[in-house]
Amino acid sequence: MASATTQDYSHGEVICREGEESTSAFVILDGQVDLFKDGAVGPVRLATLGKGDLLGEVGTLDNGPRSATAVAVGDVRLKVIPREVFLKQIQNDPDTALKIMARMARRLRHTSDLLVTRQTAAAPAPPTVGLPVPVAAEAPLPAAAPRRAGLLARLFGRRRAALPYASAAPSTGDATPRPLGFLVCPFAGDADDLERQAVLAVLETLPGVRVAPLDKAPEGEPRVAALTARQWLIERKAEVLIWGAVDDSGRLLQLRFASGAPWDDARPGAIAPLTVLNLPLGFEAAWETLLAATALAAVAPRTEAQLAFLQARLPPLVEEARAVGTEVAPGFSSHEQAQVYGLWGSLAGLAGYYTGKQSWVAAAAGALDKALAGLDRHAEAEWVILNRTRGMVLQTFGERTRTAERLAAAAEAYRAAIAGLRVQEAPREWAWLHNRLGVVCCKVDMLTGDAEALKEGLAAYQKALKVFTRASAPLHWAEAMNNLGQALQVWGDHLKSTEVLKRAVDAFHAALEVRTRERDPLGWAASQNNLGSALFLMARHGDDAELLGQAADAFRLALDVYHRHGAKRLAKVAERNLAHADGLMGKPAAARKVADPGWARQSLGASLDANLDDSTGPAVIGPEDQPAADESEKGDSPPAG
């Protein structure tokens, strides 16, 4: 049996992450540890533990995943107790068990009080016609330093008439727009605070924005610092926090951005804490637009008003920043220049996502390719982020245009990103990328009939499900299980195998245990529709009329939800599927012609605009077919948040 050991951690180092497997408990021998938990609006700091406190005991006791992320505050020394040793000690020593129970009770009481306080303080305001409420009216943000005149002032002076608030927001609700909140920290190495004043001045030229300086900056590596940053954003009701430093050479100001976006943000080009904006010290007007565009791109829209604002404001800024983002900057190293290319490529991908315009795809992909070619070979984290972004951009537009070449290129990018990750160090990201890889591989098969791509997709889903378990990541598990069911359905139809189709049915049933009608009505309806499709194929290949009735029931359940939520196009898919099932139930067995395998490929992730009249079987609904919660019939417009 393994014995307890000691382990040292530096300031800002992550000891364990929420959702990871619980293999040991810890006793703090020296130093302090902060506990964070993901909440509805971002990380919540649960507690700060000190010398003698126990850490990680909950998951170790119940063999569940870690319930919180633990981060070292200063230098920390821990006693690491393997699970089997910890459990044996509790079993053999009642006094120890009682002490642990008392500690857990105190922590639970503290956590409950904290969450009640946070939920009360951070209760979201109802959606309004204008911008969300980043800063409470009773506690306005202090004004920044006087503005520095430059390109942004001239740019928005021209644009205010063309893009008034009324054109960038819905036409119902509160008529008073509220500003987006930006917090700007002191920059390390900026002794006279001149660079920060310049950043504040540029941001203040943006309409619909309030800017405030802070007197401190988050510490630790970027992902750890972002946890602290998100907590400050919640406390101050702001959208984006900016921190950074003057580089060691004294040539560049390197900025990072944190927001309330989740780790699995599905927007292609979304700004992550590891994204760096390089600005020359004393940056001139040409760089101001890139700064402004990056700051706006960092906002994670949570309401229709925010989404409409970003759709109107961000793309013109990205276009204005094209020259500085795609041309060589004097004095930049190849790696620094690659970071600029990669940032602008990400902004272009996000602009394309918000507008639905395909013209951004080539621009984004070209800039990202230049960035990948110039990156330092040791920059693994940036390599992963850029390939992930490239894959998401190509996937989004490949799905919209049903272009196999773009989807194949997206798969290549996801493979490259996965190659830069180690599952032990980044299990969630590794699994998330495998799920995305599975989706695009199955889409390639759908468009080209490439059975090898379908097999790769099946394998990718299975790898994702090794990390995404129902206990640790139920929503991601359900999504991957639904996707696996779709791939098995196509494969089973190809083989004319009721055994494989039964596995697809089982996968959809499993997904529906998490995708409940109450929690996720549209996701539940999609899985019901897909379940009906699998049952339909089982009935046709196995000549089982009872399964046809079950398929029709599933289609009716999906159709009811789509009608209730105004999802007209998805309702049309379900109606057509139901008509196929009802029509076939009235025919004798000899007349039930089995669908051609090519049909299944055409129906996987069927486009909402596809012509269903010629299909001889039901269409399944993939993740890209899901509308916003209100299914407002906006074409390619992405859902808010």
C-alpha cells in the first residue's frame, strides 16, 4: 500500500482541478490554499485554507471527482495521503473520522452562506434593449485619465451616425442602454503608469463602454490569474479584465484578457487568457484599433443586447485592424509577429461567426496559418490554441456551406491541437477536442461517403467519453453520447446491422437521462428525434412494426417541444420524420423498402435548409442544428452566450 508523501507548490500553482479524479487527500503543512468552484456566472472563491486544514477529502471519501479547484497562495507544502491510506485511517480511528466530519460540516455551512450571498449580489438583471449592466448605478466606475486623441476617436466619430444604439439592439424593453464594464490593472514594469493611461484612453473612445483602473493585478500563470480575474469581474459587475506587463526587453507591452466565458467557449476565435496582445511601447494610432477590437472580442455575450452590440461594432474594428494585424511590424521577433498574426486571425474568425459572412474565413485561416508557421517550436500552449481556433473557424463555415474540404481541414487542425496536449495535464480540453474531431469526421463521411472518416469519428467520440463521465461532466457526456449515437446509426445502417443500431438506440437513451425536457428542452428534443431515427432504421432492417410505433412516439415528443419553443425549422424536420414513420406503419412488410446507406450519410447532421422531400427516411439533428433558446429564425446568427 502506498504511503503518505510531502509535496511543495509555488504561488499560483494548481494543486487539483474541479472535475478531476480524486486519488488522494491533502493536509496543509505550511502556507495557504484558495478553493474555487465554477458557478453559473464564473468561478466562486469558496474559502482560503491554512496550516493544518484538510483538502480534497470529499472526493476521496465518496470516490467522486474533485469538487473544487485548489490553488496555492504563496509557497505551500502539503502532505499527500493516497485514497486507500486515507480511508483505512478513518476506518481504524473514530476520533479522526469525527474531526473530519466536523471540518466538513463547518466548510459546508460556510459555503452555503457564501453561495447565498453571491447569488443575491450577482442576480442577473432582466434583458434590456441596451447593453447589460456591468457596473451598478449606485457604484459608478471612476473615470480614466484624459483621452489620448487618435485613430479610434476619428473612427467612431465617423461611425456613430451609421451604427447608432438603436440599430444595434432589440427594440423592446428598457430604453436606457447600460455600458459594458472594462477593468484595467496596473502593468508590471510600467513604472510611470503611462502605458496603462494610454490603454484606458483608447478604451474610453469606444461607445457603450465604461472603463475603470484597478490598483492591483491577478497573480500566477495566465489560467490561474484568470480565476482571480473572473472573481473580480463578478464582484464589480464588469465584463472584461485586462492585465499584463512590459516585456523583459522593454520594447513591448504584452496584454491579456479575462472574461466570464466558460472554458469550452464554442465561439471560433474567442479570446482566451493565454492569448497575448503585443503592442509597441508608446504605441501609435495604428495599433489602437487592434487593442479596441481585442477588448471587445473578449466580451462573452450573455444577452441579445450584448450580442447585437458586438455584431454591429466588432467586425468594422477587425477590418480597420487588418493592416496592423497581417503585416510585419518593425522590431518584432518572428514569434512576437506570429502572436500578432494569430490574434488577428482569431478576431477575423469571431467576426465571421458574428456576421455569418464567409469572406472572413479565408482571411482568418490565412492569418492563423502564418501564425503557426512563425511560432516558437516550444510554444505548445499557443500551438494548441491556434489550431483549435483554426479548426473551429473551418468547422463553423464548413457546416454552414456543407463543404467537405473545409471540414477535412478542420479535422486536420483538431488533430494538430490534440497532438500538442497530454491528457493527464489537460483532460477536459483533450476530450472536448476529440468530441469536435468526431463531429467533423462524421460530417466528412456524410458529404463524401468516406467510411474511414466515420470510423475515425466513432473512435474520437469513444476517447472523449473516457474523460467526460456522467458523474464529472454530465452535459459534455450527454453531448458526446448523443454524437456517438448518430455515428453508430449511420454505421449500423451502412452495415444493415440491427445490433449496431441497437447500440445507437442505447446511446440516445443514455443521453436522454441527462438531457431532460426540464433542463434542456431543445437538446432533449434533438435526442428524441435522433432516437426515433435509429428506431426507424431498426424497424426497417429488422422488420419490426412495434419499433416503428416507438419511432413515431419519439418524433411526436420532439415535435411537441419544437412547437412550444417556436423552433419552426426543426419542427419541419420532426414532422417529415413522423410522416415517414406513420406512412410506413400502414404498409405490409414486403413493401417496407430498406433505406439506401447513402441516405444515412446525407441525413447525419442534416442541414435545416436541406430538401427533405426526396429522403426515404428520417433526418437526424446534430449539434450545429440547435437554435438559440428562443429559436428566433435569424439564419446564421449565433445564440447569445
